[in-house]
Amino acid sequence: MYGVQIAFKRFTPMKGIIGSEWVGFDHFERFFNSYYFMRLLINTVGISLYELAVSFPVPILLALMIHEVSSKKFKRTVQTVTYAPHFLSVVVMVGMLMTFLSPTTGIVNHLIGWFGLESISFMTEPGWFKTLFVGSHVWQNAGWSSIIYIAALTNIDPQMHEAAAIDGASRLQRIWHINLPGIMPTIVILFILNIGSIMNVGFEKIFLMQNDLNMSASDVFATYVYRSGILGAQYSFAAAVGLFNSIVNLALLVAVNLAARRVSGNSLW
């Protein structure tokens, strides 16, 4: 926290943190008044909400389906297949995207060509960026994220399912009235944690997928800080943007935690 004060100074390495000149909120005003601020805000929040809406419920559905499988061999196979992509590095993941989606040699565009349609340059089209980013994230992390829900499902008393079956409840009704309420505290906690990092969409993957043609859809706070703050050696400006991100995340975390505690009785604190 001591280093956060450079966000309010004109920091120079020669003078150090203490010796650098105080400038107050100049860096924040410069950031808020910059030409790119609204684009950065819309892209960052848009990608985060899109990712939350798609990638958050998928692991829950996957865990519920795996839990209902009776064959242990098939269950282990599905778990292995869905867990495996998590262990791929971000560089390998983006390389696979570029290979599969290449407009000339990619298998996806070959399939599109078989239907008589023109090839699509997915990696350079701004309209496709968010979908590719979120879709690849779901494919890579859905299986891994489902582990905690599967663990929570194993703690549900089997006698509740037996009693419900005797009363004539269908499998879908048992899932809705027993399994989902049983894992609801886990869902609420993970939802709060996801909301608390909504301004952090991840620098590495976006940076690797980013190019000059899709910049209008891929430019976020993290990449802007890298270009303006790190490459340009504007350390105070980069710290100011980072502090803004952290404050927004903290405010969202506190607000959602309070709302969850009032609505469901489950919260982080």
C-alpha cells in the first residue's frame, strides 16, 4: 500500500517515492478526460459481464450433469476431457485459436466454405472478439471450475433423494428442489468473488489476441495501462488507473456481498 501513493505523485525513479512531487488527482483527471476512457470502460465491463453471464452458469450445469451420471467409467472420462484444457497455457490456447480460425488454412473456415459461404477473419473482426474470448474461456475452464460444485453435491444427503423419489418426484424435480438449494451457498460465494473482479478481465489472453484491426473491441484498462504506463514509463499514470480498477472492484464486492446477505443469508462476511 505504501507504493500506491505514486498514483498521486509525478514519480521519477531518480527521486524515489518520497522525493517525487505531489500532483494530487492530476493523473486521475487525465485518465477520465482521455479520448479512450469510454471505450476502455465499455470494453472492460462488456467483456466481464459477457464472461460472467456465460462462464458462471456453465460449470454449475456441467457439475449437475456429471453428478447425475451413474456410470463411474463414463463420469471419469467426461471429467478428464473437461478438465484437460485447463492445463493448457494461455499462449497455446491463443495459438490454437489462430490456427483453427485462420481465414486461409483454418478448419473452421474450411467448414464454412463447404456450405458455400465466404471465409471469416475471426481474429481481426471486432465483432467476433468478445465471443471468441468468452467462448475459449468457457472451453478451457468450465470443467475445472465445476470441481467445487461437484464436491458440494457430494455433501447432499442421499436419503433426501430417496425420499423425494418415493414421493414421486422426477429427476429434474430432485435436481431443482434438492441439488440446487444444496449448492446455493457455494454458488453465492463464488458469484460474489466473480463480481469483485469484474474490472479485471485478464491481461495476457487479451494482449495475445489483440491486434490493430480488433483494437476497438479488445482495448481494455489492462492493455491501455501497458501501452501508456509501462511502455511509456508513466508509472504514476499506470498506478492511478490500477488504483481506480481496485476501488471499483472493492465497491462492487462490498455492494454485492451486502445484497447477497440480505437476499439469501449467505455472504463472505
